[in-house]
Amino acid sequence: MDFEKGIGEELYDLAGKIFPICRSITGDGVRETLRILNEYLGKDGLSFEITEVPSGSKVLDWTVPKEWRIRDAYVADESGKRVIDFQKNNLHVVGYSLPMDEWLNKEELGKIIYTQKDQPDVIPYVTSYYKERSGFCISQKDWDALPEQKYHVVIDSELFDGSLTYADLVIPGVSEKEILITSYTCHPSMANNECSGPVLLVALARYVNSLKDRQYTYRFVLNPETIGSITYLSRNLEHLKKNVIAGVVLSCVGDDHHYSMIASRYANTLADKAFETILCDKENYEYYSFLKRGSDERQYNAPGIELPVVGFCRSKYGEFPEYHTSADNMSYVSAKGFEGSFEVMKDWINCLEWNGYYRMTVLGEPQLGKKGLYPTVSQKGSYDGVMAMMNLITYCDGRNDLFDLSDLIDVAPQELIPIVQKLLEHGLLEKIDRE
């Protein structure tokens, strides 16, 4: 895969392209976002398959809602000046607001105004998907500054029988067993909480496509959060339960603060094991139990679903003050943040590809020197460079997979891969089936 720029810069720019789009759980904003992401995938001849699920469709215990379309919205003062303007920031309107055209005084207007009082300078992100209402969002500072007068309140929107849109892409490997990588496309202009996950996902799809002799099949899924994953599961659950061996929900992966992992329900899956082993060497790593869940790992781990899926973030959703506000903008994410997330996910993929139970093919300690794998001159310090290989050999008895080996000898699993490759090439190691 040949990226035109550094991967961090490329993903930052791609996030900037989809940042201005007004997205919700349905609608043309989702479709436009997927169109832009498909253009990026198209550089490698890849493309999402787009699926539309009609409003009113029964999906598990839920029902696909009506589609929401918004063209404009504003609050104007008596002179006609817009004091709240959807065209300037799409967070100004409560998601799924019903149409309205009324004159209200400030007290009346206040009944449909939402602010974040503990953060007076930001516009909050507010939605009302499943109870019909109308509303506007504004900073507390700007609301306090509005004078007492009549205001013209307009929302040019509609709810109608349309559809919910999701996208998936399957890249086959040698095995039908699958790695699931998913994110969501339902938030409007928030850079970390929305744009970062989808752009990292499409970059990973291109990376996986560049891998030769892929062991596993990879499934990349983009859907509206919650209702979208529920919809996807309602149509694909049997296949997913049969084939998925590890999965991850990508969310808030564009900032350059710490790394975060949200465990699966019982924290005992291969996905958990892989992330914990890879991230434990990071100084700025935060582990969250499933009790701190909040994104689509909820749906994939639900009783009866029980897929081996974890969450991966930089700063975890809900744990940084910019979350769900206008402060989650393109200045909060960075090329450095995107690059770090890409490297972690690349390591996760590579380690899963090379994971397995390994066993030595010779009795006793092998003579590595005659194979060029060990120093032929004995001097203090000359063995330091091969100690990782020697320690790996010690524990390759068929009882430990790559992540166990990493824990046992305290070497990152991605650093063990080239050692395993060398031993396999020299016929000293074999991969055994433990299923």
C-alpha cells in the first residue's frame, strides 16, 4: 500500500473532508460520507457494499425509524439577523428535530434551547431520535447574551418513510474465519467522536488488502451507532457467530492523548488478549471493563449475540471534556494521533495473522549457530541479541500462543513475529492446531 502522504496526515485530511457533513442515524449525510470513503477505498479497487433497510423494518427488538432530512434551521432576531444558524454549525439543531416556523419570546424559546452549563463556551450535541420534538443548541455564553425580544424560529426538516443505510466490505483470506472491524457514521460535526473511526477503518481496509497470503477474512462495517449495529446483526448474526474470532469497534481514535481499550463482556476473548498484550507496553494506556461500555461493543456483546468484540479508542468517549460538544473539532484531533492509532491497529492485525500455538521440531536445544542464528564467537555480551529467540524457543512447547509467549518472555508480540518467521523458515518451529 503506497500512501501519498504520511498515514497520519492522510487520515487527518480525510477526516476534514467528512467533518462538515450533517449526519444522523439516517439520511443523506450518511450516504455522502460513505461516498467520500468509497472514493478513498477506490484507490485500491475496493468498495463498500451499501445496504438500505426500509423504515418500519423489524430489527431484533427494535424498529428502523423514519428517515430525517434537514435543509435549514435558524433563530433570527426581530431585525432578521440569525443568532443561531444551522448553516454555520450543524450542532445547533437537536438531531431529528421536527419542522417548525414560529415567533417566540425568549422565555418561550428557552423551553427548546439546550446548553452545557458547566462548559459555557461550547455548543452541546443533543438528539431526540425516538421521541418527536424540536430544539436548538447554543453555548450558554451566547444564550445569556441574547436580549429579551421576539425571535423567528425556523426548522426546515421532515421525517418520512425512507431507510437506514449501512456499509460493509469483506476482504477474503485463506480461512473463512473472520476479523471484524467496525465503526459508526451517525454523528454530525465532531472530529474525534465521529470522523476518526470511519477514516481509520478505511485505511485499515487498504492495509489488509495489501497483505499477501492473508490467513483470515476481514469484515469492515460502518453503520449508525446502536440502531445500525442492531440492524446489521439482525441480518448477519448467524454468519457472524459462526465465523468471527475477534472484533473491534473503533471510536475516538484521532487525538494524541492516551490509548484506551474497552473489554468484552467477560474480558476473555482473543480480541481482549491481543489488545491487552499490545497496549500494555504503552505508558499512556487505560483499560476499561465492559461496565464502562458505551459504543457498539454493547450490541456485539449482548446476551444471545455474544461476539468476541472489544472497543479501541485514544481518549475514551465520555472521558474527555470536548466529547459531544463543538470543542470536538479538527483542532482536537491530529495527524500524530491518527498515526498512533493506525500503528496499534496494524500491530493488532499482524499479531492476529501470526498468532497460533508453536512447537519446536527438534528434541532439546537446537544448534542455532550452524543455521546462522547464533554467534559463533563466544564473548560476554555476544548473546544479548539472541536472547529473545532463545527465550521464545524455551516456551515453544505447543501450549502457548503468540500472546502467551509475549507475556512469558516480556517481548512485544509484534517483535516476536520476525523471530517466529526465521524459526519457521529454518524448519525449527511448527504451528500446531489446538482447536
